Amino acid sequence: MSTELRIRNESAATAEADAIIVGLLPAPEGSDNPVLAAGAEDIDAAFPGGLVAELALLGATGKAEEVVKLVARGAVAATIVVAVGLGKPDADGTSGPEQVRRASGAAARALAGTAHAVSTLGRIDLPAAAEGTLLGAYEFTRYKGSDAGRNGKKPVARVDLLTAAGADDAAQQEQLRRAVAVADAVRTARDLVNTPPNELYPASFAERARTLGEAVGLQVEVLDEDALAEGGYGGLLGVGQGSSRKPRLVRLRWSGGDSPRATVALVGKGVTFDTGGISIKPAANMDQMTSDMSGAAAVVATTVLAAQLELPVAVTATVPMAENMPSDTAYRPGDVLRMYGGKTVEVLNTDAEGRLILADAIVRAVQDSPDYLIETSTLTGAQLVALGTRTAGVMGSDEFRDRVAGHAQATGEGGWPMPLPEHLRPELDSRIADIANVTASRFGGMLAAGVFLSEFVGEGLSWAHIDIAGPAFNSGSPWGYTGKGGTGVPVRTLWAVLSDIAENG
């Protein structure tokens, strides 16, 4: 069940609904009370003595994502007022898009079970309020007996976003349309990540990608195990040979319309379940390895989004899909794989499988001579050690790496530029092959994985690798617009980069 969004332009005080959402800012220096955010002045005036004074009595502080509910008692048309904290404002006293996004998500989560709410946060930033609301209300209920989600309650059914007086209605409707499309793409990626691995495996994932792609007119190509063998995709075949569910390579292409500004290759890791293979993982938390295809989910969803919104950039997604299992047919430490394009790799650890299937896909993507290449993957546990669960590591060619990391930060998905140290390359030298898939050191694992991937990228190509091992899956408590499970990261980063390329080349 998806929350319905609408735009309304009327007084917040007279808007009839079960709840009205207002933003709250922390108390400025020298004051004890929080401050009501812009867009809710008429609600404040409707309460004798002011709304803020009553919220302060209930303990409201305006800190980020704090939710305080107040029964309206007839002061306004809505039954309750829901005050949500925006956190500390910028120097000019305004709240940025991510603050609005997270506050809207927190409010949507708090309003589970509500039929109809109205939000004043759209008056601050309409697209951010729309995205945050839809993502905060997201629930994955496909395998439950009903569509009731957290605490047995359905997501808020409808939210009306109030807009500023005198705003261009057509322009705001277009802003809403695009924001809803972006949020739906994130929700699609989340659905794919949250689907259990007994139902989402290479063949079924490929078919879901085909269905999504063909629905928006993408060119779709799916290579099965026979076609992969004929094409020489040794990395993908090697990783997938231990499973009865054979690997696939999916190619989705959006033309970019009549006059595309540039061509972009997207590559995403699609390991539908990762046991580690012969180098098997510990049993604890292995269930979370259903998320090892998060990069692939993001790339598929973003390419579909580019077609939906007719982005003037040609986008081709190359998505390798495999299941990494231990069996009598599994690849082994010590094996040498001949990758697509001919380079040989000595396998020292079968749990470093993602870089093997990505190497095949990157070489294939580079053959299309794109202007840019972006690859994303839940690649290394070392990313979590270095940057934690919410900040992706971004590597690649310096200028484009920084450009991608900047968009990751601006969207709120989080990303930090990381180096590809030349001194790590000799540590990947193999005794018997062109390169080994891991180093002998436990240090710098995220960077070494990036260095490995760089060996398969065409010289001079602007490219970026986004390691989302932590940000792709939330195993902790919900926060902002992020619930438990698949997060959909980095769909919004990829979309922001593509939109930037469409505008600036």
C-alpha cells in the first residue's frame, strides 16, 4: 500500500484532516522555547497563547526528528497537531532539503494508521517533503498476512502537502510528479532488496528487471549461463558455479531521447545471496546477505527512472547476477578465472566475489565507450570499519569521484571521497595470474577492492565506484525516512549525478 500525495493551497488552520504536521526548530540562544518553522503561522495564531508554548509544555525541543503530538481541541480544523523537529537551521535561519526530508519521514512513520494528514513542510521544500513522506511511510508487507506494517498499522493513507500562497500550481505539480517518481524508484530498489533470496535469485531477478525495463520502453538483453560461457564471462560463471541457480547478466538501455547530452554506463553488483562460498561467512547475521544485490537493485531502478522522466542522457545498465554458494561445484581458493576481456585472476578468497562479477560487467560496459561509468556495490566489510553504516566510500577518477561524492552528501544518502593508493597495487600481484582478488593484508580492504576494480576500467574514462556495504541495509532502528531493511541507497545519488550530467555534461 502506497501513501497518496496531493497538493493543497489553503490555510493550515482550516485544513480538515486527522492530523496536521508542522515543523519545529530548536530554541535560539537566549530563549527556552523552540521556534515554529515557516508555513505554520496561522496554526500558531489559532491557539490561545500560541502553539509553541503548549508544545514546550509537552517537552518539545525541535531537535531533529523529534515528534510531539498535541490534541487540537478545536483550535484548528485538524484533530491533532504533529510537531516534528527539523534540527538546527542553517546560518540564514532556513532548513535544508535533507532536514525537511528527514522530518517528513519521521512524521510519516509516527502517523502510521492515520487516514488523512496535512503537512506544512511542503511550504519549506515541496520535493523534499514529498520524498521524505513517501519513503518514511514505506513498508514491505508482501509476505505478511495483511498490508499492516509497523505495530500492526497501515501506512498513513493520504498526505496533503500545503504550498505557499501565490505559487505556480503547474510548476509545483511538476515538482511533485518528479519527486514521486524518484521516491518510487527508491521504493522499487527497497522492494528488490527486501525480497527473500529463495524468491529473488539470478533468473527471477533478471525477469523482474526485464519486466520493469520493458514497462517503460527500455531495450533489454538477458544472457543466461550458456550465453555467458560463449561470451567468456569467467568471473560471473566462476562465482555462480557453486549454485544450482545459475548466473545471469542483464543489460538495460535508455536511449536518452532524440538528443542525449552524454552517455553513462551504470554497473551494479547483483549477488542475490552471499554465503562467502568455500570461504564461508560466520552464521551470525548471514540472513542480511540477501542485501548483497543492493547495487544491482539501485542501478535497475535508476535506469527505469531515467526512462520514466525522459532524461536527456543515454543510460546503459550492465547488471551481473549470481548466487555465491559452497558445494562440490563451487569455485575454490587457488582457482584462476579468465575474466571477460581476457585478464586472469587468482582467487585467494571466495568471499571477495563481488569484484569478480563486477570486473566482467565493467569490461563489457566500457566496450560501449561511455562518457562516464558509475559502479555501485555492497563490496567490502572494510567500508563499514572505515566509514560506518551511513556513509558510502566513493573512489574513482579524482574529479568525477568528488562530483559523485558531493551529490551523495547533498541528497542525504552520504558519501565520502576515498583514494586509490598506487602502493596497494603490488599487494594484488599474483604468483600465477595477472592479478589476485585480495591482498594478504587486513588493512585498507575497501581501497584495495577499488584498486582491483580500476584494473578493468578503460584508461582515461571518468568513473566512480560507490561502496555501499553499510548504507544499503539498515539492521538497526528506523530513523528519518529510513526504515529497517533495504534503504534504496544510492538511487537518489545516481539520479542526482545523471541530472547533473543532463544539465552540465
